[in-house]
Amino acid sequence: MFPRGSVFTRPSLSRRTVVVLTAVASMSASSGRLHAQIPASEYDARRDALAARIKDGVVVAFGGRTPVTDFGPFYQIPAFHYLTNFDEPDAAMVLVAKAGKPTTTFFLSPIDPRTAFYYGRRPDSTSVERTLGVKARPFSALGASSTRLQASARPRPSTLSPTSATPTSPRRIR
């Protein structure tokens, strides 16, 4: 019916060939993902650049909140992830810049045991310090920390304009 050697009469790929091709494809895909990950030094450099931009000041960044709906997925706020690489809910970051040099502290919310039973444990401050190399404290310490920073800071409100590279003082409306 079909001439010898046509596409329709050729034998299909052997099982062995399919297995080898699948293995090669999966290895190349997984190695591509490993090389595409952002190193921890990049997040440090991002915080350093922010501190250099504000020179002297404090940045308080809050991450995403725990989803209210049951079994809802959690998505970290992109700007918080950009600076921290921390993808757990109910966290905050305080960056204190002095002469363009940052000191960063994460504030973490513990999870109650019943919720942890269903959703898994959250990392504690010790594991965050070990994995991310940033100081970490309980979220309940954020109030005392901000009060201490406020008492030691000189009053100079400023905002970062997206178009300018330096902080600007807010204008007074007369």
C-alpha cells in the first residue's frame, strides 16, 4: 500500500530511545532551573542599594498576611520578596541605614500549634538567621524596636520619588 521506506512504514521509536530522550530532557530542564535561581548575595546587594539611596533613615516593609480563606494559597508581596527572599506570611523587615550602610532585621510571627499541624511549621528566628544571614526577632518585638529607633532618630520626614535618585522633603501646602 505504501512504498518501502516511507514515513508510514518506518518502525516507531523503541522504548529505550524514548526513555533516554526523556531522561536527557528532564536533566537539561532541571539544570536550567538551578542556574536561574537568584543567589542570596543579590538580595543583600538590593538592600545595600536601597540603603545607599536613602543614606540615613529607616525602611519598614511588611510582607503579605496569612490568607483568610481556609486552604487559600499564600503569595508574598512582590516588593517584599524582592528585598528579602522571605516567602512566609506575617513578617516585617526593618532596614536602618546610617551613612548608606544597612542593618537589616526581620520580624517573624510564630504560628500556633494547631495551625502548624494543618499548614506546616514556619521557620523560627534561628533558622532564618542561619539561612538568610539576617538578624531575626519575634514580631512582638517590632513595637519596642520602632520606639527605640524613633527616640534615637532626628526628625526629618522624607519620601523617595520614583523619578528622583535622592530623597526629597515633603512640600508643605499653604
